[in-house]
Amino acid sequence: MGCGVNRPQDWGFAWLAGVGLLIALLSAFGCCAQAPGLSMAAEGDTLVSVDYEIFGKVQGVFFRKYTQAEGKKLGLVGWVQNTDRGTVKGQLQGPISKVRPMQEWLQRRGSPKSHIDRANFNNEKVISKLDYADFQIVK
């Protein structure tokens, strides 16, 4: 049993350690895509769904386009839509650690030419899987 001798019984551990390192690296760099409908809770983050409605100057200022882009950037799924009342409404789904920054964005930032008076969030609930495959603009 000399130092540096590879014994067959040690190969399995080394292989598993290598796989674990590869998974950690891929996760750190965001290389692993999330399949639609798959629970992200395995990553230690609770999946939530929340409805929203945004009031103010939010139509005619590319609010839906910027909302879709921000949602996708954060890795969220859901939808966004103009209403007949001059508001924008929709639904967000994803890990709570990503939904919270999106809610903050909807409440405080929005599109460059928008002016947000208020944002209402309701029907927040924990979900076991995502209901959408991506973030859609609904016409």
C-alpha cells in the first residue's frame, strides 16, 4: 500500500467526486437548463406562484416587453398582459429567491418610460411544479 497507488475500490469514490464537482461547476455557471414542469425545489428553493397587477403609466411604454425580458433574465415563467382598465397584469412562477426581485422590479422600476403608481400582488402560493414553459406576452 504505497502512497499514490490507485486501488480499484477507490475508483468509484473518485468518479463520484468528479461528477459532484462537475455538477457544482455547471450549477455555478448556470449551464444546467431547467426543464418545464420540473420542480426547482431540489435546488433548495421553494417554488411559488403569484398574480400581479401594475397601476400607473404602464401601457404604451413597452412595459410588457421589459417585464418579459426581466422575467426571463431571472429564470422565471409566467405571463404578462394589458388590461382594458389601463393596467398590466400577469402571473409569475419560480423559486421564491427569484420571484422577490421580480416583484421589486415590477413595483419600483418597470420599463424606462413607465411610471408605476402601485403594484398589487395576490394569490401567492407554494407550488410543486411550474405551470408554464417560459414567460409569455399575452395579447
